[in-house]
Amino acid sequence: MRENLLGILAGDFAYEIGEGAGIHFHCDKEKLLSAENKGSMTYETWQSRIKGVTFTDRDGKPIDAPSSETQTLFGIWDLELKSQDHPDFVRLSFTAAGGGMQFAHMSLVRLLNLSAQDNERLSWRRVARKEKLTTIADFRGAVETAIGEKVVHFILNHMPHTLPDFAERAV
């Protein structure tokens, strides 16, 4: 890892979605379908309807209209689920825990896997023949936009410890 050349040869970088950034769903409870008591717990199944979706930045403040690329970045990040159950609604929050880091090349694999059908193994030959490989045309630009929207916390451009001669001329 110390001598990794992906950054200078392929433009790889690492980034982190800031702690607290996420997606929040407000779901109204419409009809109780079933309730089951198991010990001291009651398990309920509700018919519900999503009434609102809110995106938040790394400070936990609402984002009015995040770019579609930023929304996609949320979709490929490991977000933590927290739910709040109220008598008339449920709030589901998927937020970044912080302290994690993702390399761009791994994010691109996750993006490609989004297009795969359930339980389908990704066929790299079929992917290579597609005219458009991902929903994000410029991944670095998308991450930089997400910094501007206060979703991404940092971008780390890594360089090898020892720069090879051929790379010195290119840098």
C-alpha cells in the first residue's frame, strides 16, 4: 500500500462521507397488518407510505437539493440505520458513522454492482460493452461536488512513498 501507484497512474483517491450525513425517510403508518407478542416485545407489521425524504450534510443540517451524484454516493456508502418509532409514523435514518474511508476504485465497483440484477454475478465483458458504465460520469467531480454540499469530509490523494522515474516526469 505504501508504494501504491493507482493514484498517479489511474487517478485513484480516497474519500470519506462525513459523520451525520445521510438520508432520512418519514413514513406514515396507515394500517396495522399484524402484531405478535414475543416475551416482553411486540412485533408489528404496518402498511406505510413514505411522506418525505430529507438529505442531511455532515453537520446534520438539511440539504435542499443535493446533486444526483451526491445522492448516488449515499447509495454506495455503508450507512448505519437508526429508526424512531412514533404512534403515527416511523423515521428511518441512514447516516454515515464517520471514521470510514473509501477508495474511488472500490466505489466504482459498487456503482457497477448497482446495475446487476439480484444475485447476478457481474459479467465484466458485458459491462465493458456498455456505452455508459455508471450513473456518475465524472467520479472525482462528483466527490468534489459533495464536498461543496458538505457531505464529503475529505479527499485524500495518495502518492507512493518512492516515486518511480517514469512517474516523476508525469507529475
